[in-house]
Amino acid sequence: MQRRALVSLAALAAVGVAGCATPVADPQAVLRQSETAMGGSQLKTLRFAANGTGATFGQAFLPGQPWPRINIPSFARWIDYDNAAMREDSVRTRAEPNGGGALPLMGTGEQRVSAWVRGNQAWNMAGPAPQAAPVALDGRIHDLWTTPHGVIKAALRNNATVRSEGGVNVVTFTEPGRYRATAFIGADGLVQRVDSVMPHPVTGDTPVSTVYSGWRDWGGVKFPTRIQQTQGGHPVYDLTVTEVQANPALDMPVPALVTSFAEKVDVQQAAPGVWYLAGGSHHSVLVEFADHAMLIESPLYDGRTQAVLAEVRRLLPSKPLRYVVNSHHHFDHAGGLRTAASTGATLVVSEQARPWYEQTFATPNAVRPDALQQSGRRATLLGINGSRTFSDATRTVEVRFIEGSVHAQGFMMAWLPRERLLVEADAFTPGAPNTPPPSPPNANNVNLVQNIERLGWNPERILPLHGRIVPYAELRTVAGRT
């Protein structure tokens, strides 16, 4: 199936080589004809359901590898074009054991996702509670306006240019600050493919290609029966559409908790000269040395890391930030590295990830310039191959690999021996207080304990980069060691 899709893409690309490109005198007329052909002239809202396979973007086991494969037994989108709103509900399970993401480990359960966007607000629903998700905003706006009907509506309002190439109309436009798109429309007026570029906090201007095929009429509205998408060069969706509903009644207001959201940093002093910077889904740890500072983790996106860096300057105004340690290359944990690099700090990464980061950070975020782009700096990276110690007369921090993890290669943790503090991400995320330990124990938790014992460390407390500060005994309990 993937091979047929590649052949289709190659055939479409060949059109531009073999055919002679001719500008179309009336682009709006071409777009209106396509909208009519797809039954979209009176389309205000749309719902479609699907199932299939996919992958978790940004969570590769090794940098540069394809994203980890997943199964998607249930997938549905509700789209409100007039209000620029979309809801996506899906059920996902792992299809391979290695790699990151919030999905339960292979064979241990499923993840249910409810992702929303309206205008310039993105959020997730966790039960009845909305959680703002600003890092997801660009991707959701992109997905809304690169649907077959959405891309035509977006092209109409953005003064798209159209050229004819071998019987295919090639539509090009930009949604300022959000994405660039090129849509390929066949002689039948149906959208065959959308190639686009969207900004991303790790990969910069990121290419996306979405192929629509197997079109059929669903009660007066035409919609594809197959959707295939790649992001950053690797597949993320291969969906079979099973149901389409035109103009369902939809109401997707932005929750008050989302409209009032602002990044905040809760500061907890874990030891003299060591601060736990929490307050969001992803945390950081600030460590003071005699003449400089080290930040462990700069996650998510510009907005989160800028808030963290403001606290760093407030806590240590006279000491430059020399190092920013990255626990691993997964995008939620690497999303603030460009921001950190804009300050001139050296990024401490695994040696496995260093060449990939160097290549990736050379890609600009030109669609919407980020902090690194605006600074004019180039990222400075220091690769660690297994272990490295940072120390002076006042402090020692050991950075070591977490070996044998299914989560990531080049997975790193930090150890402060004098303070007996361990800083780690994703290998152990504490549950709510008094939560019963899982049975059987989580394999990532067991692996972390094994690594701590291998190194002969005796932590008193763990500073996890998700969750809350806990005594080491809590990890041992959930790992089945007590």
C-alpha cells in the first residue's frame, strides 16, 4: 500500500517535469470549480471517521529514524470551517516496542486522545478538564486547512496562484505565520495531494505531504476513502475513511481555562543552589555553579522555555547560563533547545543525537521566525558518549546514559552526588500520592532502578521532569523492589 502511494507521488511529481507550466488567468474560478466538484460550496461543517495505522511524530527511538509505528483502531474529526475549529478523537496502541510518546508500553493498553483547536487556541480534553496545548497549535491549524475542502477555502482567502501542469492545477499560497501549501487538483476537480511546510520548535520549517485517494460521493459531498500523510519525511497516517457526514451541528467553544492560559513557572528549591522549575506538564532543573549556571531540560516550545529562562535570570542574575542539558531527542523534551541556543548557551546532548541536531538546527524557522532565527546565532552543541562530569569547587553534576531503555537511545539522566538528587525524564513519572503500584511493574521504571544500581548511586530524592519531587523509595516501590 505504501509502495502504491510512493508511485502515485512520483507520478504527480513527474507531471511538473514532463508538462509545461502555464499560469491560470483566473485562479479564483479554478478554486470555485474544485469546490463545486467536491460538493463543498455549501459545506460549513464536516465529520469523518476512519481507522488504520500511523506513527508518533517526533518520538523516534534513534534520531533520524522513522517515527514509532502505531495502530489506530478509531479516529474521527469534526471540522467547523466558518469558526476555524476542529476536534479530533482517536484511540492508539503501539505497533512496535521502541520509541517514545504517551502511549502505554507495547501490549499494556491504549491511549485515548481528544485534541481541539479553535482560532488561535489549542487544547486537549483529559476527562472533563481542558488542558491548554499551545505547542500543538501550529499542527492543528495546519491539519484543519489542509483537508481537501479546507485547502480550497484557505486558498480562496489567501490569493492563491494557480498554474496548469499536464492537466493538473497546481495551487500555491501562504497562510502568513502558519504554513505554506501547494495543492494538486486533478482534471475532475478533486484534490489529489497537498504538500505543505509548517513551523516546528525542533525541526524548523517542516515538510508535510498528504495524499487523498479513493474518492467517493457521501450523500452529495465527495471525500477520499484513503488519507496518507508524512511529516518530516516519515509516515504519520494511513487511514481508511469509513463514514462522512456533511454539515453536522457543531458547537466547539474555547473553554475559559484555555483562553486564560499563560505559561507559569513554579519554583521549588530542592537544595542550596538547586531549583526545580515546575508549573507545567514538563519541568526543568536549574543548577548553580561558582561562576555560571546549568539548566537541565528546555522543553516544549519557545513560550515555555522563555518563561523558564526568565526565572533563571531572576534567580541567578549575575551568572551566565553556560550549559543546557537535554535528556533526550524526543520533540516534547527538545522543543526549547532552539530557544536556549539563542542565548548562546551550549546544548549538552547525546553524541548519537548531536549530528542530527546540527543538521536539524541548520534548518530555519522561516514560516514564523523563532528565537534562534531572530538571534542570528548558530546552535553550539556538546555531545556526550555515555557519561560526562561537570564540576567545580562548589558543585558536581554527572550526566550518564540510561542504558537498555526501550524509550530512546542516548537517553540521559543527571546525578548530583553531594545533594543525592537524581534528575530524569520519562523513565519514571510519579503518579498521584498513594496511587497503588502497577502490576506488573512498568518496564521503564524497572530499567531506571537497574541503571541506578549499576552505577552505585544512592539517591535520596528524584526530581522528575514530569510529575512531582518524590523520595527514591517511591520509585523502588513502583518498580517492585520493596
